[in-house]
Amino acid sequence: MHIKKISVRNFKSFAKRVEIPIYEGFTVISGPNGSGKSNIIDSILFCLGLSHSTKLRADRLTDLIYS
């Protein structure tokens, strides 16, 4: 399986729609502190069906929606 891109909207720190292309051979997400690297991984886990809020680093599932 190869994920070609990630589209995120209103998830954690992503208020607007963000599209992240993932190319073959992709191995790392890098960026400065606070740029949302962990939130990208959390969005993938959420889409794969992980719905336990503490595993997604949130107190409640409603905290996953950008407010």
C-alpha cells in the first residue's frame, strides 16, 4: 500500500485544508517545533480507525476538531 497524499481540514492544528504529497521512498516528516508534524501522523492514525483519544494525544475526541 502506498499513501499518495494526505488531505487534512479542521483536524487539530490544521484549520484550513492542507494537502501533503507523499512520494515513493518518503521516510520522514521534518520541520520546526510547533509546525504540526505529530498532528500529521495523528490524522493518518485517525483515518485508519484509531479512535482512542489518548493515543491521538487529545483529552477528548472533540479536541481533534479545530476550534
